[in-house]
Amino acid sequence: MLRVYVRELRENLQMDAGKLFPRLESLLELHTDFLARLQGRRKDSLLPSSQRNYFIHRLADVLIEQFSGELGDKMKESYGEFCSHHMEAVSCYKEQLQGNKKFQHLMRKINNLSIVRRLGVTECILLVTQRITKYPVLEHEELTRALSLIKGTIMQVDALVNLHEKSLRLRDVHSKMEPKAMGKIKDGRVFRREDLAPGRRRLLHEGTEKDQRYVFAMVDNKPSVISLQKLIVREVAHEERAMFLICTSSNEPEMYEIHTSSREERNAWMNLIRQAVE
């Protein structure tokens, strides 16, 4: 990717390939060093009087070094950013392919090179996003700690991807809000469309909805925006798909009865709201 796609894009189109391959140089450096240590271990494990046959007695220390400490943090950060921008990178590639004839010509030229083995941009991106998930196949009693560190890295990457996707979704919701939409909070403050602007709020969860414009809905003349401060969540007796949200942040508590499509969805909402309150 770096020595073919990125170089060709820079030299022929003066294009910054950062949108297609974010943090690529960092990932290459991390894996080049990792490969060198693995090859060093193999060389140290050669059988007597042999240049090809080897028996590796220990590998966990190499893996632990790669997935812990400063190296481990770099792995999480680099994979996290690359995987988070997976869909954006693919979209950028498709847009260039459809609307940029010079880009089209260059891609055809690159795809004919034997070195790329007919791996296009989308395939290369997918290979990187899948690579981090391959390491857990190394299960063995001696590798318990290394396996734990690898899985921790995967979980952190997944968390970063999820955070980025929710940030994009919140940006989408903000763009679909009616320009003059506003809602009131129990204490009288006004919550406007711009309060949902990127960087000002964080999306934790969302329910199912149709692709439409958004407003702040008011039911029974109750405030349409609920503060998390002093919010109590309770089940509704004899109704497994409903919950009460009790706002106690003012002198006059307000209670909302919320209904969901299933018990599982209700429980998920209750857990997430309680976590957010805490």
C-alpha cells in the first residue's frame, strides 16, 4: 500500500492518501519491527547444522512486548484510527473512481502490476482491518498473558471504531434537525439544534427510527429534554416493555412513561441510562 498506492498517488496525482490509508506509515513501522523480532526468534531457534529447520520453544515474550506498554498503546491507536475510518476510506475511493478520470487510469495501471497481486484499494483496506483479529488463534497455556493483551487490543480498537461511528451518527442527526428546533429542560433552560453540534455532545445509544427530519417532541406538555442529573430509572409494574424516567432535579419531580418494542430493548435502555447517570 505504501510503496505502490501511496507513492503512485503522490507522484502522479499529488494526492494525499491519508483518507484512503490513515496511519498507514505507523502500522507499517509497527509490523516491520514485529516481523524483525519474529524472524530473530526463528533464527535463534534453528536446529543444529541446519539453515532451514527450526523449533521455536517460546513466543509469548515477543507477543507480550508487541501488545503491552508503549508498543501496545501505539497498536491500539493506529489500528483504532485505521478501522474507525474504514467506511469513509472506501467511500472516498469510490468517489474518486467515479469522478476522477486520472484516478481511474492510475488504478488500472496499478492493478496490472504483479506486485499488487490484484489486491485493489478496498481489498487492502479490508486486509488491514481483519489482521488484528487473526492473532487470537495463538492460544496455548504459555501464551495466556499474550492472548489477553491481544484481545485487550482488539477490544480497544472496537471501542474506538464504535466511538467514531456514533460521532458520525450524531453529526447526521444534527444535520437532519429542523433549523429552528428547540426543546425545554425542566429547569427552564432551552436546548437548541446547535447544542447537538459535533464536539458538544456524545451519542451513547439510539432507538430505531425512519429517515426523516428531527424535532424535539413534547408529550403532555412535559419538557422534551430530560437532564441526566438526579434521574431515576424504574420498571413499570406488569409491563415488561415499559419504564419510568423520573426527573428529580427540581422541586417538582416529573415522570415519563417510555414504551419500547421488546423487554430486551427496554432493559438495554435502562442499563445505558443508569450508566450515563452514574
